[in-house]
Amino acid sequence: MLVLLTNDDGVHAEGLRVLHDEFARGHEVYVVAPDRERSGSSHAITVFQPLMVHRTRVGGGGGDGEAGAAGPEAGRRREAWAVVGTPADCVKLAVASLLPRKPDLVVSGINRGPNLGTDVFYSGTVSAAIEAAILGLPAVAVSLAGFKDLDYGFAARFARYLAERVVSRGLPPATLLNVNVPAVDAARIKGVRITGLSGHKWHDRFEERADPRGRTYFWLVGEPLEAEVEQGSDLDAVNSGYVSVTPVHLDLTNRPLMAELEKWSLDLGEVEGR
């Protein structure tokens, strides 16, 4: 199958390299990823400047400088397109212009750090998978829930296992899978749980600093809020040593509230004083 890989940590990130090498064993792999770190970019897209693209290699090393064609052999050589844009840009551009045909699957990751609860609204990793779902493609976002001494090997193997299952079994329209893998030795992972998004949130705190010219700027240094962990949530699963697999749907409508809002009898005549 043809697999499109992307991420938000940048084309040279270790997580993407390990993911690429796992999928390249048996699949046609194309990598289209941001040229640099784009964490926290959410679903931003580039509309007021050109999308510059150059060839490179996953995990480092130069390319030929041109966005030429690639194929299975190129996949084994870790060739990639680096895009001066966001993760959502990468998926849009890859599907519309760079790949020889529509991919069978899009996998975004492996992210350095978790994407749990409300993280999915900020995450470039998850947003790349969301963009794929918008385009009608099955998609999986994969994150390793840690920041130090990371071993991406098991997360990559699980990603491939799940991706192959997704292609064979299918996903409903407008749906993606958000995966979080505990950052522990594979032997210590207890299993897999199908989960919902937790209420996991962050306390926003900004440090006020001064640049060398004395101008004020702010640096986000927030930390997770302490809160009760909901049973059956993604955070509960990861904290308990399980891989979390969360089906995420694109429809954000609060449908039960629609009937209640109808009772408000909203009337434009009241706005205009009629």
C-alpha cells in the first residue's frame, strides 16, 4: 500500500525516521513533512505566501534540492519532501500535487510527547491526520508520551500494526485514530485500550522576559493542571501503562443542545428593534 508519512516535529525528527524505516519494510512510503519544528501549529494552513518545497532525507542529509518524483527505492533511501509550511499544508500539498496517486493511508508522527485530551486541538500531529480525514483518507496520529530517553521502536511497530488493520477493516467517514504510547520499555506495556478524550488541560503561564535590546517578550511555560483522571480516558490508559487508541470524529456539533437553542426563539426583529 502507499503510505504518506508526516509530522509536526519536522522532517529530521527521530520519531519520523523510525516510523519511516518501519513502514518502508513492505510498503511504498512517501514522506512530506515540515522543514522544521511546527509543534502547536494546530490546523493552520498557508494562504498568503508560497509553499516552498525541497528534497531532503528523513532524519538528516541533503537531497538534490528539487521536488522531483520519488518511488519505492527512494523510500528505502529515506528521501523526503521538506515543506516550509505546517503539517496540514504538508498533507494538502502531498495529496494534491506531490504523490503519484492518492495514498491508502496517512500516518502522522511519531510525536515527541503526548497528545491527550485537549492537546488534540493544538497539535500539529493530530491536525495532519484531521486534514487527511477531511480529504476522505484513513488516518492515524501517533505520539510517544514522554520527552526524555525515548525509544520510538515499539511505537513504530504498533503504528504499522494498527495502520495495516485500519486499511483492512476501514474507518467510518470523517474519523481518525489518535494513538498515545507510554514511554516505557515495550515489555512493560500492558496492552491496548480504546479510549475517549480526557478533560486534560494546561495552566497557561507566560514568563515575561527582555531581549538584548530591552524589548519585552513573553514565553509560554505552562504546565498540566492537576485534575481527577476520568476512567476510560486516554490519559487514564497511558498513566496505567496501556496504549491509548481514541477514535476522533470531525463533527464538533453539540447536537443535543440544538433543540434547546431552538427554544431560545432567536429573532432578528429583536436585534433591529422591530
